[in-house]
Amino acid sequence: MTPAARVSAAIALLDDILQGAPAEKALTVWARNNRYAGSGDRAAIRDQVYSALRRLRSAAWAGGAGDAPTGRALMLGLLRQEGEDVDAIFTDARFAPVPLNDAERQMPGTAPEPVALDCPEWLEADLRASLGEDFVPVMTTLRDRAPITLRVNLRKSDPAHAAALLAEEGIATTPNPRAETALSVTDGARRVANSAVYRDGLVELQDAGSQALAQAVPVADDARVLDYCAGGGGKTLALAARVSAQFIAHDAIPARLRDLPDRARRAGVEVRVSDAPAQAGFDVVVADVPCSGSGAWRRQPQAKWDLTPDRLAELTALQSEILDDAARCTAPGGVLAYMTCALLDAENAAQIRAFATRHPNWTVTETRTSRPDADGDGFFLALLRAPAQTA
């Protein structure tokens, strides 16, 4: 495909996504229906679509659409931001977008700061209050791609050995400062999934911030550990690679855990999947709760624009409910690790303050906050200690 044909494809995909189609599904359907497109074409179109979604407000502004984006305006604005010659793309040649009209040729003025930072209008005040002086650098970071990071499975390798094996397969990495197990992929990222190092369970794809959270949870070898909102089980596997404890993974949507047994076998660890973890007595309970995902908007940019005040209220209510449920599963003197990949105080520190009010006999032993940056996503962690004896 020519560069112009790729842009045309991205325009059509963005129009579907703006009408409500999930981005990942739209890309999958497009690839299935356009089998002539090679892997390079699919990757390039995917990158364009996700870049436009990350920069939806600023690209729409640069494309002259203001607050009424279209796929064409988004791609025009994105190409302008990237310094491309738009007249060489919008030519009306075979499979190319039609030439720009007079209105599209008018260059817009300087965008207001929230638009330039691609900040959702209704969330600006909350994000500014939550991020403080980090507001501008964090929102700037979220406009670009997230890093690709691997977790080295300490049951099978160490970072230096894994890096050497990856290099033999054309995958370049550097140590990531956020976690001792983290390797940032600097070249050859698309080779990872088919590499022997990955297939043999020496590495897993996992953000360095997520790895750091798992590393911070205190787990003894004889502990009973419940991952209450396990999702795909990434943190369960990270914990299980550290110690030989008893691990149980649970999620409200069991289908999310479908692949975990195979991943655990590949990693050489033991994890039991359970759909009924309501019993108490766990020494460690990990609650990586559903959240806005704002700390990881680079990876799921559509979520930034789909979030609404009502949905945020639902999420914070659910987080509070999960905290109380997880507390009931925690043994006397045990640890409850509350985690989000969110930036908003309402999902993080405010939840812990509210929990402490509801459960005054619990102790907050530690909180950690990481911001999205070149090394990883944004996360929040609170370690809560249950009273030695239940009331």
C-alpha cells in the first residue's frame, strides 16, 4: 500500500471508531476484509489510528474540525503535527484521499492548552487537582506511544541472560529503572511474540510500573495469596515468579483468566484459578481494581474519550465495594494491596481515606504513586494491614 492508501484506510477506520466501534475490533475486521494488506501496512495503519486517538482533540484542531472530529480531519491534523507534506497525501490518486478544500487549507491558530494537551474537557479540573505540577508533563506524555516492556521470569532466567538471548533473536533491550525484572524493548518489538525466549516463558510482556507494584507487595513463601481482580493474571504471575506461595487468581469475568493456566505452565509456576474466593484467611489479597485506566491511556486511548462522569462514579463506587469485599478475605494481620492504573485522586488516595474511615482498625502502611513517563505507565498502590484480631 502507498502512504496515501494507508491514510485513506486510517480515515475510514477512525470514522467507524468515532461512531462507537471499539478500536481493536475495527482494526481486526479491517485486516480480515483487506487481506491484500501486508503486515507492514497493517502495523502502519494501526499506528496511525492509535496516534490519532491519543491526540484526538489536538489533531482535530490542527485539521480544522475543532470539537467535531472526523477521520479525515484527524488524519490531516496528525500529519500536520508530524510535519508531513499533506498535499503529497491528499491527491485523489488511486486509493488516496481527495485533495484539501479551501477551508481545510486554512491553518488553525494556537490551540488552548487543554486542547493542545489532549485533555478531556470535563476532566481538566480533576486532573489538574490530582496531578498538580505534573499536569502538563503527564498529559504531554500521554499523547505519545507507551514503551514496550518485558518482565524477566526469575524462575527461569535473570535480566542479563534474558537480554542476551533476546539480542540473539534481533530484539534489543535496556534495563528499565522502575523494576529489577523490567527490560525496555528498544528494537525488534514485533519479534517478541514469536521469539523462543517468550515462548519458553523466560519473559512476559508487562509494563514496568505494573512490575514495580508486584515487587512492592510483601509475600512470604508460606503465604496464601488471592489476586481478587486478576484480569489476565499478569500480577499473579509476577508474584509467583518471586516466591513459592499458594496463589489463587479470581476475576468477576472468568473468561479473562482463560489463558492463565497455560501461561503459568509456560512460566513454570503454580497458580489456581477460582471463581469463588469468598472465604477469608488469605495472608495477602491483591485488589487491582477496575478503574479509569487514565495512567495507561497511551495503550487504550479510546478509553480517554469514552469515560463519562457517570462511568467514573460507577467505577469509584465499585472500587469501594471491592475494597470492602477484599478486606473480608484478608486474614488477621494480613495485607491488602489496593492498586489502580489511574491518575485521579478520587480513585486513589480518596478511596484509601474513605476505607480508613470505614475500617479504623486497619493500618495504611504504605502508598506509592507513579506517573506515566518514558519508562512506564501511571499506577497507585496502597498497602493496608488488617488488625491482628478481627472485631
